[in-house]
Amino acid sequence: MNTTLQIRTNKKTKDKAKKIFNNLGLDMSSGINLFLAQVVNTESIPFEPRTENGFTLKREMEIIKETKYALKHGKRYTSIKEAHADLLK
């Protein structure tokens, strides 16, 4: 027995997903059903979510931590010339 699932998503995401599904020979309903079947089969999200920068959330948090550390403890230069000279050492 089939049931109806109604979701909200932004237009850009929907349009991009529809285009990808069409390129794979699927309609939106089949693509969403395929995803839901994988969720059930794996009992998890069937992929590793990524941020808009393409990193896993864990890696992005590491990068933010490293960046904050570098800003606080990194070497500072007063000019590009000084930074360039240091790079050439």
C-alpha cells in the first residue's frame, strides 16, 4: 500500500535534485523512494553529510579550530615584503 509524503525544501535544491534524478533515469518520487529504502536498509543516513564547503562536519570543525589557533598564535607580518622574505628562508 502506498502513502503520500509531503515535504518542504527550497526551490533550488528541488530543481537540482530533479535534474540529477532525470539524468539517472528517475523521477523525483523514485529518487526519494530510493533514498528512503537506503535509510531503512542501512538504518542510517546512507551517505556522510558534508557542509557547503565540501567537508564533513567533523573536518570543518577541526579547520575552524586550527584557524583560530593560527590567528591567536601564528606569526604576524607588517608587510607583504616581510612575509615574502620569511617564506624564502
